[in-house]
Amino acid sequence: MNYYQAYRRPNDPAPALVRQGFYWRLLILGPVGFLFSRSWIAFGLTASLNMLILRLGGPDGGLLTILVNLGLALFGAEIFGWEARLNGGIPEGIWLGRTEEDARLRFGDKMQVSS
């Protein structure tokens, strides 16, 4: 089972779900991994950070960017959640599901029962 944090805008019926856990694509691709989720703010900030580290890091710049990518992979869920909150999302709890669609169905069932 996977854990998903739901973020919903006030007038949006479907929530944005952020999977909690380790993000392999951020470890391998670095900031480019944010583009697959259309996280433009996170991409811009982390790409700028990586370029700054490569430019000013000297001979250890490559190793430092790998460490930054490891940090991004470990804390990717928090970064995605931060961007969802910046875009107006309100946290709606954590939902379990094998896939994102299962978690979305559970969220929909809970919202339908509480209405």
C-alpha cells in the first residue's frame, strides 16, 4: 500500500494526490524529475541550486549535486506538498491505496459519505 497526501483547492472537486516516500526519479534525474509532475516552482529553484553548486563547487561540484539529488529524493513529497499549498491546495488528510486511482476513490467515497 502507498500513502498519498490529498490537497484540494476550494472549488476543485478532485484533489491533487502526492505520494509519500522515496522518489527514485528525483535521485536519478535531479530537478528534471519535477517536470514530470509539472512542478515548475520546485524545478526552477532546484535547477538554479544545482547550477550554482556546479559553478561554485569546484572539483567537488558533481559530488555535491548528487548529494542534493539524494536530498530531493528523500524530501520530494514535502516539496511537492509545498508546491501544492502554494497553488492554493488545502491538506485533506492521508489516503491509502495501491495506486493513485485507488486513493482517489477512497477520498471520493469519504467526501460523498460526509456530504
